[in-house]
Amino acid sequence: MQDAFVRTQRHWARVRDPLPYLRTAVVNGCRSLGRRQVLERARRPRPPDPAELGADELWDALAALTDRQRAAVVLRFWCDLPDAEIATALGCREPTVRTSVHRALAKLRKEIDR
């Protein structure tokens, strides 16, 4: 709206009826902005499709993990268990669970990127 005021200020001396002129300037500015946004969205490059792993590839990536890392990842993301319950199930401390999950995810990223 402020842009419409600035644009109409240049022509203010020639305007006979300022209210309708200003209203038209605001409406036209909104329409112009809408057209520009539509064009920008249409011309924006599409993001690449996410790579999907097949079941065999996922199992191969999980097989690269140690037993503790694999169990921690499965319990965290498949069973949705909190760290305390994972630690009890694995017979270790909570910080060990967090470290195992962190290292497992880093290793999985490397495996998947290959």
C-alpha cells in the first residue's frame, strides 16, 4: 500500500479525485504483485525427487552397522522408544544409546550416499 502512495505522489498534481485514483493504484499494485508471484513460482526450479531405497538396499545399509547400533536405531525410529527404555533393553547407559544412534546415522548416511 505504501508503494501505491509513493507512485501516486508523483502524479498528485494532475489527479482530480484522489481517493478513487489511490484505490485503483492499490488494487493494480496488488494484482501486479500477484502476477509476479505466480510467474516466480512457475519459473522456480523443481527440487529433485527424493531417492527411495528399496527394501534390499535398506537392509544392506543396516547390515553395515554394529549390532548395538542397529538395535538402537530400530528401537528409536521403528519402535519409537525413548532413550531410557532403549538403554534398559540394551543393558547400557542413556549416553551410550545417544552415541550409538548418532554414529549409526552417520554411517548410514555414508552407506546410502555410495
